[in-house]
Amino acid sequence: MTDDDSEPTVPVICSACGTESAVALSEVGDAVERHNERLHDGEAVAEVDPALREQLSDLVAEDLDLL
């Protein structure tokens, strides 16, 4: 995590471990990758909360006039 408390966090869930954590936006990709490498032999199990990921995808598509 970063020392900057004002940085937004992203919910990351792992259904296999039964965990959910909040990770700094700037570190989310690395944190998910490290978790999956360390605990799941690289299999993509931990992920950004699917509801948030879908919402962000919709916002980006809307911003690009794809919807």
C-alpha cells in the first residue's frame, strides 16, 4: 500500500480464499497478480470486484460513445 491515504482504493475479492480487501488504485494490478502467483499457482482467482469492474466498463464505453 502507499503512504498516501487520499488515494482511492479498489475492492479485490478472492472466492477461493474467501477474502476481500481494499487495495490502492495504483497497486491493484500488482497486488492481484502477486496474490494469484503466491496462493493459486498463477491462476486468475483473485480479481477486482466484478460489480465494480462492470460499472467501470460501462462508464468507459459510455464516455467513448460505444453504448
